[in-house]
Amino acid sequence: MFDAHYDLLSIYIIAKYHHKLDRLKEYYSHFQRDNITGVFANLYFMSKKEMEDELGCVFDEIDVISLFKEAKEEIDKARIRANILYSIEGCDYIKNEKELIKLYKLGLDAILLVWNNKNKYGSGIRTNEGLSEDGRKFIETAINLGMGIDLSHANEKTFWDIINIIKKEQEKGKKVHCYASHSNSYELTNHKRNLTKEQLESLANIGGFIGVVSYPLFVGGKTKAKYLEHINYMVKIFGIDKVMLASDDMSFLKLCNEDAASKKSGIYEHSFIAKEIRNDLKEYYSKQDIEKIMVKNANKLYNNIKGERNYVRY
């Protein structure tokens, strides 16, 4: 499979913080074991209090540029045999557009503007505000760089503000690579992290992709049938060429706290999607279409975004 959302960069930072770098091979082995041919690899940020509670990482200061550079270099050294798209989830600590350009030069391919709360650029699902003026400039800069624009986690106001910017940029003739890497259908599972039919249709209408995530809270339970229902729903809206699968595999929380990891266990693991879901999709799709959902669609988006680096924008 090609995983549209996996916190690979954060795994390195967490392992280093907890003095468990020797455990990294365990997570890199997922790629070979489960035939993971590609991944949208995230380094994610939230408030310092949330990072302490969820990840056990206490930072006095957060230097995104240094952390991203270090994590990417270590992942590159690991020589994982997969296509890796580098993304930041939660742009809270990126100071301005100049820092975004620095990160782009270091290899950052995509941004997910917010996590669950408000930052200086926009708001996640736990708050109600839209993009700030800084947020508008930030998104426009990312588009001009050719970066991927990931709309997962944005609340409705922020989502629609970003959609409107994308439409305006497309009207100017600009190519915009947009997607929601790990979001499901609100119509099927009533959760704030999922997207309404109107949101999904708007994303599809501007050429966006969707990553159907197997995390139980967003699926609506730990059942294969429900996850398959979300996949089929997305194919009806986006068509067979724009639907991807995302694990949001959080087994790495064992590096922080074994109890926390066990509480979040469920159907999101790589092996579940790569084997069981691939097999179950045979009931609904041809072999060629299954390959699109499992690998080819995400690989197409990966190539589209990586291909933009052939043009100088800074």
C-alpha cells in the first residue's frame, strides 16, 4: 500500500527524546513487512501541553527547522525503500513565510496548516475561527512553491477559506495540489474530524484527493465493514482515480507509554490495510481499481508534488 498519512518524522523525534533510537528498526520494518511502497511522512506539532500529554515530550522551545532537518536526514539515512513525501502537520511553530521557504529548500513537500486547536494561521476542529491574514499569505506562499495543501484537521471555516484561496489561484492558471490526507465521511460517522458531503464534493470539484483513514474514531468503530463503507462512499464522490488509503498508524505511541498505545489500538495498523482490506476490496472492485486505491492514486499525487521541484520558485 501507499500510506497517505503516517507520522514517520515524529517517530524519530519521539524515539530520540525517550532515548529509544534502538527501537526505530521496528518501525522501519513495517515498510518491508507490509509492502509499504510509499508514505506521506509527517512531523506533527500541537500545543506544548498537548505534546507533553500525548507524546511525553517536554520542549522549552520548538525549532521546527532544526527538528525537520534532523528528522529528515535520519529518515534519508535509513534508506527506506519507499517513496516518501515530507509534510508538517500543524504549522504552529513556523514563524512566517520565510521559514516556510527555508523548510521547502530542506525538502518539505506539503503542509497541513492546523492540528485540532487554533494557531496564528487558522483553526482546527476544537475552535471556530477561520484563516487569519497571516494564514492566507501562508497558504498562498505554499501554493506558489508548488507544495501539497492538506485540508485534514481544519474546522469548517478554515476549510472553506482554504478552498476559496485554491479556487482563486486555479482561476489564475496555477496548479494546486490539494487533498485531505486522513479524513472520512461525516455523513457516515458523525465526528468533527470527518468532512461533510458538501466539503468532500468541493474538494473533488477542484481536483483534490482524499485519504480514507482507518482510525476507529473516524471510521465509527473497529470494523472492516464500516471502513469499506467509507472507501466506497469516497469512490462515489471522487471517482476511482482520486481515493487513497491512510493508516494514521499510531502504534509508535508505545515509545511514549505502553498503556496509551493499547488504548488506541484498533484497525489502523499497516498490516490490516495492506493485507485484509486489499483482499476485502475484491468484492467491490477490479484488480486494476484496487491497485489504484491501494497504491497508484497516492503515487500519482506524490509524483505531482515532487515534480513541482523542477521549477525554481524562490
